[in-house]
Amino acid sequence: MVSESDTAAAFMDAFPLTPGHTLVATKAHRRLIQDMTTAEVTGVFEMAAKLIPKTDGLGGATLLAVHNGQGAGQEVPHVHVHLVPRYAGDSGGAIHSMFPESAACSGPELDGILARLRG
């Protein structure tokens, strides 16, 4: 165990992408972020914030990632935050490298998306 609180636990990833890859998860089973209580959200992200300087110290920077649901790439149906130390030459890229083409939109399509996000 890397760290533990009343609502969250941090531990090393069993299948690390880089040395020091750590997961911060809710103690209570929650499948999606929107299923979490405010206290759980606070606990998970406070713990992540406290650990990031340590993971930064391993490689120089940290990728913080959350896959919220199977469609977003979540493989384990339990909320967890990945803290992936980044190292020079580690072959990881920016978020935009995950998607080969931009999904830019404009006009009525953009207005419709904006209305749904605000609503």
C-alpha cells in the first residue's frame, strides 16, 4: 500500500506502464466518478495531489488519467486514477496522440453540444 485514508487507497499498478505507476481508488465500490460521494471525490483527488510530487520525482512529470466507464477505456469497473510517471523516451504521448483525427465541429453542431453540456 502506498497510501490510505478513510475513503481512498493508493497502490502500485499490477501491470505498470512505467516504473512507479500508481493507482488511487475509492475504498467503497464505485463504478463511475458520478457514483462517488463528494467526500470520496475529495479523498481520491487529495490523495492523488499529495502523491504527484513523488511520482514527478521519479521521472520528471506525471500523467494523471481516469477512464470513466467501459466506453472510455475503463478495464476494471471501479473508479481509479492512474498516476503514471513520465520518463524521457518512454513512448507515451500527449492525449491528442490517442486519436488520429480531430473531432472539431462548428456552427449548429457545436451549439448543440454546448447546450447539452450546459443543460
